Amino acid sequence: MRGKLHKLKNNLSFNKLFGNNKFVLVLSLLIAIVLWVSFVLNSKTETTRVFNDVPVKIDTSGMLSYLRVTDGEDQKVSVRLSGSKLALNSVKKDDISLTAQIGAGYVTGSGTFPFNITGSVSSQNVRIASINPQSIQISFDSFTSVTLPVEIDDDSISAQDGYIKNTTFSNLDRVVVSGPSLALKRIAYAQAAIEQTEMLNQTRAYSVDIKLYTEQRNEIDIDAEGLELNARSVSLTVPILKRHSIPLSVDFTNQPTEYRNNPIEYTMVPRSIEVATPVNFEVIDSINVGTVDFREIEPGAYFEYDIELPSEYVSIDNVKKVTVTPSTYGLGSTLLDVTEFTANGVPSSRSLDILTTRLSNVEIIGPESILSRITSNDVFAEVQWSDISSLNGETVIPVKIKVRNYSDCWAFGKYEVNAKIK
């Protein structure tokens, strides 16, 4: 009972005390003074604060013009700031400015060099106490360029049946690569490769990135190596052509009468060639390789001709020559002298005197069964005025050897005589 009374008495005294306005005023003033003193003391007391991952700016204003920074540009360090707690609380990482400055003449060539870091803080009453690390390593290399041919890889593209893929071409044959000399030395070749797989029946163009490779065929990261290309992509055109088989033909001239009605048999190797043309291109029916002159045919003779294709045609089998062999089975030859000379078509206003009186050992070709019956009386030399109409005076003129009565014989070789033309 006594304890309860004592407690009640104390409560009444405490309540009475706080009910006194003077007491409350004095107590509030004392608390305010204590808090103000504590705030002032804390605001003036110096402390530190650490900021991590603060970027360092590389000042290259004093660097030699042909050098470039190849490593160390994006480094970050830790910064310890010193100042009052109040001032430090208002600082942000963006208020800290760090610089690694390259002194003029300090970097004289390629290599890695240490650089001390200096900095400042934009906030007042705050200073940099320490930077960790205090220096960073920066690498330099000379900046130069090389020109490389652009290799084309179109292996993923093929042609459909009845078509062929011609040589792919690019709008850019070479690429200029600029960058650090050490990085350039690693480049073995530049390549533009079509990556998608397709079978085409018409010409198509592709936009393809240019890639760089080492000798070990490892791709080089262009951006990571600090390389620059004058073009990052090329346009590759894959020409698709239509396949065709075109027969070959040959003409004959100066053939005797018998062979005009019944052309001489012959073999031709090849008889046709495989070519390709642009799609929807109008193709010729055949290709004439040349003309065989009967005056050049003797037993065992053969003739070679170049195959000339129109500019739009591409040879698939790469055949460039054809061989024509007239059939001379059963043919033989004999030698005769020609003493008879005639002129055909001489106008009345002109005159032609043949001065040559004999052509010796003219070779006559014909079936062996009749050659023994042919004599010099059966052969003569004829001049065609149309062949010599522009000539005048004493000169050499061509003649054609003809065989009368034997329409399947002819003279081998070309002959000339002396004549006077007025």
C-alpha cells in the first residue's frame, strides 16, 4: 500500500513539473542548443567518402599526329574524397573530373606508357584525398593503312538445272583498311561471302559485309581492333546464264561441179558446242566456223578453225577450235603440165595478154580410178577479169586450174601467171 502511494506521488510531481510553462521553455531551449552544437560540430568535422568506377578522360592533344590510342581509353578508378559530411553528401560521381594527360614529346612511338591521373571536384569544401590507382597504362600504335583485294566467296549459290552460274563480280575490287600498324599486320585477306544458300534461275545481286581474316582464317573484330574501312559492304552480282547446245557448220568453195550437186562428206570435231547466254536471250541456230577451199584439199588433208562466239555467249566446255576433215577415201593425185590459158569477162575496151606459156607439175586431185585417163589436154588455166580489173601494165595475176570432162577432179594449190594488161 505504501509503494502505491509513493508511485502516485512521483507521477503527480512529474506531471506538475511539465505543466509549468517556464520549465518547458527552459528545457526546449536547452535541447535546441544541444542539437545546434551537435550539427555545427558534425558539419565542420572532416571525413572521407569513396567513389568507385570513376571514368578517366584521356587527353590526346599533345600526341603525335600519326599515333592512336589502342588500349586504355575506357579505364575507371576509385576516388577518395575528403570534406565535411554535409559537403560530401551533396557530391555526385559526375562532379568528379579525372584526366590522364599526354605530355608533348613524351610518347615518341608505338608502345605502352604509364600516365598519372589528375582530377578535380566541382563541389566546394571537397578535395580529392587519393586516386586508386594513381596511374594507368595507355597503349599507342602508329595509324596507317593498307589496300587489300576483296576475295569473293559465292560457294553457297548454285544454278538450277539448265542454267549455269557465271563469275560473280563486285562493285568494289579493293578495300582500304586503316588502323594501328600492329593490327594491320595480322590481316591476311579481306573477304565478302554470301551466306544464304540458294539455287537461282536468274541473275541476282547481294549486299555483303566485308570481313577481315588472319592467316589461320580467324575473323578479326574490326571495331575491337580499332580498324577503319573505306567501305564496310559490297554489292555482289551473281550472273545466271541459260545453257544451249549449238551445232557447228562449215562452207566449201571452188568445188568442182560434181561436189556442187553432191557435197563432199566430212567429219567435224566437235559437231556442236555447249554455250550459255543471258536468260531470255535469242540464240542463233548454228555457228559457221569457216570455209574450206577445194584448192587446199588433198588426200589426208584436214583444217582447223577458231570458234568465234558472239560477245554475249560464254563457252561452257571451253572448246576454242574445230577440226574439219574432208572425206578423201579413194582419191589420188597426178602431176600434169598446163599449156592452155583463157580469159573470161575481158571488156572490149581493155586487153589482156598472158605471157606465161606453161605451168609445170600442176597437181590434179580426183578418184584414183580415172586419174590415169586424164591428160594435159583436159586441163587449162582460166583468168577471171573480175579478179584483176583494177590492175594495169605487166604484172602477176591469179589463175584457176580447171579440168574439162571430169567434174569430180580439181587442182590442188594456187597458181599465178605473168600478163600484160592494157
